[in-house]
Amino acid sequence: MYSKEPVLFHGKARGYILDFGGEKTYHTFREYMTFFRKYRGFGISEEILNYLKQKRVQKVVIHYNGKRENSLFVASLDKFLNGRVYVDTSAGFPDRQRHLSVDEFDSVLTAKKEE
């Protein structure tokens, strides 16, 4: 049995927590435009990461829909909490984020899209 809980940030769903009998994983979905080129990776708001820590989430899974491939990027929550800091202001407010490069994830699974 499992449960699924949405994670909201400024009124929008940013992902969800899956709980498989005590093993909690945060799942978030990204399009190719959300790949952060400066750090060659992805960022998550510290506000979300702190919420995940309160909920005792162990892992973060980013489902990435790229131009040529689909990928799953997996890292421990602790690794994200210790990622490099960037303050994003594109949404009209300062959003302090933690970033990991693709090389810092614990595992990456990729499947090429059919042409």
C-alpha cells in the first residue's frame, strides 16, 4: 500500500511525495527549459526541501522530459540540502534554491525518444 501527497509552492503543485510503507520519495517533473545550464543540472526551492525534510522524505526523483530523451535523476534529500545555492528571481520574488549538477546525482536513467 502507498500514499501520494501533493507538494505545493506558492499555490501550485510542484510534485508529490510517494510513501511506500515508510520509504518516502519526492517526485517532480521538469521540461527541457527548466534545465539550469549554469550548473548543468536542476534546482529545488529551499522552502520545498525544508518541507520534505519535515516530512522525512529520503530521496528526490526528477522526471525530466528533454528534447531528445526522457530521464530520471535520483539523489538523496541530504545531497540536495547541501547543494550549491542560487537565488532565482524569475517568478517576481526571490526564491532561494539548492542545485545539483547531473554528475552529482546518485543515479540517472535515460531513454532516447523515438524519432
